[in-house]
Amino acid sequence: MKPLILIRGGGDLASGVALRLHRVGFQVAILELDKPLAVRRTVCFSEAVYEGVQMVEGVTSRLVSADQFQVALEAGEIPVLIDPNANILRNQFLTSPRNTFLVDARLLKSEPDALSADIPLHIGLGPGFRAGENCHAVIETRRSHTLGRVLWDGETQPDTRQPDGDLRRVLRAPESGALIPFVDIGNHVKEGQLIAEIKSSIENRKSKIVSPFNGILRGLIHPRVEITEGMKIGDVDSRNDPALCKLISDKALSVGGGVLEAVLIKLREFENLE
């Protein structure tokens, strides 16, 4: 049995998972929103929703419709479907419940919605998932000695509601509105430099988003996303190395390794039953 592996979400952690699985030969597909919320867009397969095609570390993702899905898989690409509710699980022409695994990489950090089909392996990333209750396995996503570990019972560490590292690096929207960017991802920025503005959805004003320190703009949300107050919209990296903006992070690869471990364990169980 060689399953089709569906990944809900195509952000940076999800893309690390997809890259790991794709490189070892699994067929992988991504299910996304019509306007993905990824910030580190240069290393996110979800960017294909906006651009049509996205390449990350030599692997191509492509926005497809249902009738193009199989063609993309056969071409060795990662198809990206706009399917936030995972309706593909009910499409008998594209998926078979018996041969489909699903990884929920949306990082909602809350109780997940029930799936519409009974599948042999449902993996959740991070808080909100409880192995043995609302999924089969959970992968730890918090930076610690347990990062990337597979849990077949229980849940991961709770959400700290704080980003890793320097808290200043994460840029958040001071109000709701439309994003107007002035700096591209990968560009050098100086402390206090204007990165973007938020054009208020309520009043005729603009709020400035400036860099908290010298570094590289590591990520910035797509301007087509409707911004809400408090939303994470950017990320500045003090390491000042633009090459890092093109590489999947160590954290994403670690989480991807955990998913790969869970997949292989499940496949070994199937082999022992034959």
C-alpha cells in the first residue's frame, strides 16, 4: 500500500512536512484556503494559490482543479486544491478512504473539526489534537527536546501564545484593514524602517509597520489577505542572511520527520497484517 497523503494547510510547517514526504516518494497534495495566511511565503507551497505555481527547494506545487489533480501527481508535482473543508475525502474519483492518510497542519491550536470519512491515519500538528481521541497521532511543534516527536496517546505541550526566540521579530497588525507592502521578503531592513502600512477598514487612516531591529524581512503576508487586528503579518530575522528565506526551517523539517515516522509505522502495521 502506498497512500495518498493529504495535508491541510500549506504554510511553512506544512511545507516542511510536504517536502519530507515528497522527497522519499510519497504522493502528496495540499488543501488550502482561497486566500492562504502564510507569512514565510517564499518557502510555502500555499503560495501556488496566488501565483499558480510555487517552487520550494526544487519541488513544485501547482494550483489545480479537481480534474487536474491526478495529472499533477503523475507529473511529480504537489497539487494544491482550494478545499478548506477537505471535501476531497468524499470524492470517490480522487481519494479512497482506505488508501488516504491526512495530516492536519493548519495549526489552529483548537479542537479540530470531525473528518467526513474514516481514514486509516489522521495526524495532527500541535495543540488542539489528542491522539486516540480526535486523531490517531500528534506531532510536537513546540521548540524543545520533544520537538518533532510522535505521540500515539495524549497531546502535545500547550500553546504558549508566544513566538519562538525574540518576541519582537513577529509583526502584528495594529488594526483591521488592507496591507500595503513597501519591502520584499528577503530584503535587508534597518531598525525603524517602514515595512508596510495597514489601510484602516473603518477610518481614512494608515498605520505603519516598522522593523523592530536590523535584519532580513523573513516573511510578509500576501496583500490580498483581509487583515484583522492582532493578526501575524510579518517576521524579521536578525541573522541578516537572505539565503534563509529560501530554505525550509529546521523546525519544519523536524516536524516533517515526525510525520514521516508516523506514516512509516502505520505502513509497517499494514504489512504485518498481510
